[in-house]
Amino acid sequence: MIDDDVLERVLASALRTGGEFAEVFASDWQGTGVGLDDGRIEQLSTGRSRGAGIRVIRGESTGFAHTADVSEAGLLAAARAAAEAASHGEAGVRTVALVERSTRVVSPVDVDPAKVGKAAKVELLRRVDEAARSAGSAIAQVSAGYSDGRTRILIANSDGLLARDERVRTLMRVSAVANGDTGMQTGFDSVGHTMGFELFDKISVEEVARTAARRALTKLKARPAPSGSLPVVIKAGSGGVLFHEACGHGLEADLVSKGASVYRGKVGELVASPLVTLVDDGTMTHEWGAISIDDEGHPSQYNVLIQDGVLTDYMWDFLRARKEGRPQSGNGRRQSYKDLPMVRMTNTYVLNGQEEPDDIIRDTSHGVYVAHLGGGSVNTATGDFVFGMTEAYMIENGEITEPLREGNLIGNGPQVLRDIDRLGNDFAMGNPGTCGKDGQGVPVGDGQPTLRVASLTVGGTAA
Amino acid sequence: MTSIDRSGELLALAERVVAMAGPGEQVEAYVSRGLSTEVRVYEGEVEHFVSAQSEGIGIRVIRGGRTGTSYAGTLDEKIVAEVLAEARDNLGFAEVDEWAGLAEPDGVAVVPQQLWNPDLELTSTSRKIDLAKQLERLTLGRDKRVRVDDANYADSFGEAAVATTTGIRAAGRENGCYVSVGTLADDGDETQTGFGFAVGRTVDELDVERAASDAVDRATRLLGATKPESRRVTVVLDPYVTAQFLGIIGGTLSGDAVARGRSLFAQRLGDEVATPLLTLVDDPTNPLAYTATDIDGEGLAARRNVLIDSGRLDRFVHSSYSARRLGAAPTGNGVRGGYAGSPGAGCLALNVVPGSRSQAEIISGIDDGILVQQVQGLHSGVNAVSGDFSTGAAGLVITNGTLGRPVREFTIASTLQRMLLDIVEIGGDVEWLPMRAAGVSLVIRDVTMSGS
């Protein structure tokens, strides 16, 4: 993408105003999207985006500039802008010698989607449409999307680091609308992995379509969700977002260092039920949040955040680790070359417990069984979180009974972690997600075994 | 700041692309370019200073009812030619849609808007940094319990042009700036958060004092909040909360959602869908609206549209596609998410025709209720197709006409359909907010509140 000697000159230029650290992050993205709606392929769209972001750090201040022009002239102009932004200080001359670091590939790609014909991508969605519509005569509408993207990344910094990576992600999503006497209901499902077009040899797109359709159809018969505090059992692979929201964000070192996290100063303390071991794992092959290196060039890692209920560590990026004089954890990520990196999660999940999931349901006399959760959000400073139940059922006398209409679950992160009283042995990863923070979205994964929270507030309309 | 005033250049590029249309082809080129800066201050020092520029082109080609699109984050003419070729290639894989097509000039006159103030370009870097520092200082000075998470200044300068083979030629530019601050308030073991912001076309318009006091009030007013008991109550939505709900209701009135069978109001034009008190208008020509604009994303004149008239559903908002497909008149509501997206139908600047009383007067007449000052998780808690909603909320208890203790960690739930009918009063306190809807106090009866 950019020659080494150009990078060295650009970094030297970025340091001219006295910066202590400079970095070039360049990326070249190309992708395809296909949209199906209302029974027809509405459009096929292709896009590309290439550019570089240059960061200069001086003391506690960061200057950042980005450009779509990756010629030496364009990069030097951005370097000057970043250097100017970082300081108003004395000039200095530093040279940089880059040493290329080999990247251990976490998610190898068999079939580059860019080399797959557009017709094959269109065909996938036709199959999805047909499968969803044949799931039930009440299915009134189906929309589906396919997308793939390949990003080539190059990172060089004034510490001499030079790293490259190539990331390929492929995704298919489907949303169905069912129409009945009680109005319209929706169902959604998706599958996405850090891999190429071979994804569709491994999964059945029809199955994904039928799942979305079934969710919509089931809710036609649903009754309003209850309101109030109840035990909630969360199906394996459907509630990892709870941990992402309820505690993951609070373990990001940038929020911790500003005192904007309820977990500040709690390392070594029991912060969760002893059943809970929580990890963030960028090395989980082919998962949606998997990365070979983070967006600062640090190799991804398997990081234990909570071990048997005890908080063991936070997640770190370059800036926060440097400030604390400790190693990075491979969690420095950014949405694109236009953004500054921040501490971000990768794949965040709870390890397996011991119990059979059926036993957990059987031992719940009155509660809610959540089979699919939608999006959510958290206030990291208070720990208050909220997320939507998109497929849920009542549990009565130890059995799953009637389906429920949609409603939010709300709770407080630290409290919920302590209230986990049962943990299953059926670990599964959930849907691919996009985590938003400070206006930037990055791909993340989550997962957990079936588990029970002794008490959560269910925000339905029924008494 | 580099001058961005190169008007004409973008439109000329869009026109060059359109001129390359082949026989039987409709072509649209949308070109945009922007510059922005962002300063974040923490503990009196610059935490980061970002200077950004972006540009890109999106091209749509339609032939024989098939649509292909392509885009690139550059205006390099060599790549632009490739983007056009790629869009052409892509249309071969789409299916025929008899309503596919581009916007056509419809003779509606543009209502000019003041969206650009040249003074903003003259603002020095140090002034920008000082504004963020001033905001942090003012916020900290108001209350000892309050800490600042981050204080920011940001500005942006954008210009865009769109041209089509159907005769659309439109270009515009817009700039603006804002300051914002995130706060934390501590009381013993408890921490609550708040935020404040101010928006303007020039830095002199920024009400930094107001941003600071809002951020302090929002963080401190919830200290000591408890979880209320589950029950049915009357809720008063603060203007900021109402604006968020209006945005969601606006989504259900999108012609795109209607055309594709995804709007709960699809078959209900002419029906009484809301209390007769409610008149909902989308009016981007009102200069008070922060999202005021003169042209929509397809290059048609933006215009005032009454969507709900005294409770009766009067109109949906349309892109050229949804208008054509539903046999409706265009409403100038093509919305596009930058050069990479295709235009859809969406509201541009919603507002509710206000009532007369202040929020305090309204509250004085309520025996048992909740003033909802913030909602959490609205995006995950509302199903805009079924209408079911459930959202986390926080606010103040209303007892016998008086505001009382703070409450949090509860949900309010209903359906959008019921909520529109259950509105019992609309306040006179319109607040123009930097979002696609203006706020006003809204009183809704019989809402389910889930707490303890």
C-alpha cells in the first residue's frame, strides 16, 4: 500500500513539533452489498474506501488527521496537520527505522469474496427469501442483506513497529414480518464470520431464514410481556450482549481511568457470582470480533477479565497502557482510518458452567425464558443497562410455556453479575454485533451458556 | 482552516458523470466533501485534536427497471469512471422493479435557508480549544459533586451536489459547530451521569453557560434516585424525550416502510390515529429547526408537510421512489446517509403544534405521575413494525401536583398506537433540538411502569 521509506519519512515529519510518538494507520477497504426486499433483489452495491490516519502523541495530548490521499504528499500533509494539532512547541528531529512484524493469522480465508461472482451472492438471497416465505403463510414481508468486505491494513509507528493485516468478513441477515389478527410482528436472524465466502458451505442460509420467520410467527400468538422483577433464564448464545453491556464496557481502561466505570479500583475483588468467568478473546478463530492484530498493531489476545467472580484485569489500548506502564492487551480498535483508536472489546464471553440447561428451566417456577436478545446499551458510570427481548417465553412450573411480545429488560450491571445463580454447560456464540462507542462502530462477538439471573426487571405491559 | 468554498466544482463533477449516461440509462451522481475539527479537553489539557477531511461519490444507474449502485471515498476522476462502470455492471444483477427511477424536477420552489456562515471559518484553533476548556471550567465550578468526563468542541463544513439525467441539478453547503460536555456526579458510593450541549452556526451563537448548567442538572438530579413501584401512571415526557419518540413515530410514516408493508399505519390514511390534540408536521423550511434544509437528498425542494392533522393521518413522507410506487405526490423527503447510501424516505424536521401551558402548569394538575427526563434503550425497545415499545427511564415522581423524589431503573411500556391516542395534553414549551424532531412536553395517561 505504502513503501517503507515513505512511512519512515512521514513518521519523522509527524514528530517534528516535539511529539513523543507518531503512528500511521492506513487501510484499503473494498466491499459488496446486496439487498433484497419485497421479493426482489433491489440493488447490488459495491464500494471502496482508502486512506490513512496519522496520530501524534505529546504528553497527554493527541493530534490526529486523516486523508484519502495516500501519496507521499498527501501523507506528509496529514502528518503536518496532526503534528500541529498535537503541540504548539519546539521543533525536534527524530528518525524512525521500521522493523516489520509478522502477523499471526487468526482467521484464514479460503474463498476471497471479491473473487466470487456477483450472481452467486444474489442467489443466496433468493434462497433466503424463498425459505422465509415458505415458513408460514402469515409471512408477509422479507428483507435480507448480504455483505462482504476486505480490509487491508498497514500500521507503522515511531517505535519502529510495522505490521500488516488483511481482514475479510462476510455476513448475511434476514428480517421477516408476519401479519395476523393481532397486527404485525417481526423476526430477525443473522450470521456473520471473519472468513470468506466459504461461510456458506458451513451454514445453511435457509436455516437462518427459517429462524427469522419462526420468531415473527411465534410472536403473532404472543401475549404481552409481564412487568416487574422476575427470574430470567437466558438461552445459550443469546445473551452474551448482556455481559458486553452490563460489565464489558465498564472494564475498558479508558473509561476506568476517567472514573466513568463502576469497576474502577475493583481489581482483585469479587464483582460477580463465583460461577462467572468472563473473557475477551480476539483470537477466537473466525468469530465476528476476531482480529489478528488490533488497530495499533498489537497481536490480539485471550484476556481473562473475571475469574470465578473475581475481577482480574481491564482491557487496554496503547495510550492507556503507556500511561499505566503496563502491556497492551490487543484491544486498541477503530472504525476506520478516519477514527482514533480506543479501548474496545473483541469477542466477549462467559465460559461454561456445570449444569444441564434443562435443569435450570425445571428449577424455575415462575419466570421468563429469553431465547433471543436485541440490542442494548449501558451507562458505564452507573452500571444501568437496558436491552430488548426479541424472542421470549414464560416459564411456569419449570416449563417453557407461552411466547411473549417484545419488551425491554433493565438492570444494573454489578447487581446482575452477582445475581447469576445458575450456569449451564452448553456454551454458544451469538449473532454478529456492532458495538458503538463514542460514535464509532466495530464488529464484536459475544457468547454464553444458558444461565439464570435470579431477578431482573422485565418491562412489559402486563401486570 | 482551508477554505472549502469551491462551489460549482462538485456540481460540475456530478454533471460530467451524468453526461456519460448511455442510451436508455438514467444516471444519478451524488458528490460530497467535508472538513471537520474536533477538540476534546480533559482536566484543562487538550486530550485530542482531530482534523478531518472526507470526500466521496455515489452513483446510481437505472436501466430497464434495474438499479445498480457503487461508491468510493475519493473524487479522483480515474476512480470515478470506475465507479460508474461498476454501478452499470451491478445493475445486471438486480431484478426489474417497475417503479425504479430517479427524482424529477416537480416545480416546487426552494425556500432558501441560511445554512452557511462564513465567520465560522475564521475561528482560530486556540479559540476552539478555549471554548472546550471554558465549558469544562464552567461545569466544574457549578457543583462540587460534579466531575467532567470530557468537554468537546467540534465543527464541520460540508458541501454536496447531485445531478441526474432527469434534470435534477442541486448543490448546497452547510456548516455548524457545537460544544458538549459529559458529567459525573458523586454522592457517597453513588454516581450518576449527565450531559449538556450547545449548537450554532458560529461560535458566538454557542450558549456555553447553558450547556454547563444542563450537564450539571442532568447528573445531579438523579442522585439518590430509587426504583419506583410497578403501576400504571400518567407520564409527562420532557421535551428532549418527546423529540426521541417523535423520531420513532416519524419512521413509521416513511413511504418506504408503507410501500414495503412494514408500517403499522400503512392502511390508515384518513383515520383518526391520534388524539385530536395532536398535529404533527415535518417542516424543514422552518429556520428554527436545526435540521432545516432547502433541498432533500435527491435534489428536490424541501417543503412543509402536515402528517397528522388534529389526530387524522393525512400523509406519509416520500422519496421519489415511494411516491411513484404509492401513486402519491412527492414530498421532498429523500434522505441519504452520505455518498455511500441510496436515498430512502424519511422525516427531515418534525414538530408538534404546541399547546399553551408550561410544564410547571401541567404538572400542578397531576395527582400521581412521573416526569420522564431521560430514556435509555429506546432503539432496542421499540418495534416500529408492531408498535410495541418498552424503554428504560429515569425522572421525578409527581405527587399531588408537585415534583418529588428522583426515580430510575424502571421501564415505561405501551404501544405507539395507544400512546398517540392516550396523549392528554401537549405543552406550550417547544424546544428546538439538534435532532430531526423538536421537543415539547407531552402528557400521556395510563402508561405501564415496571419497577420493583
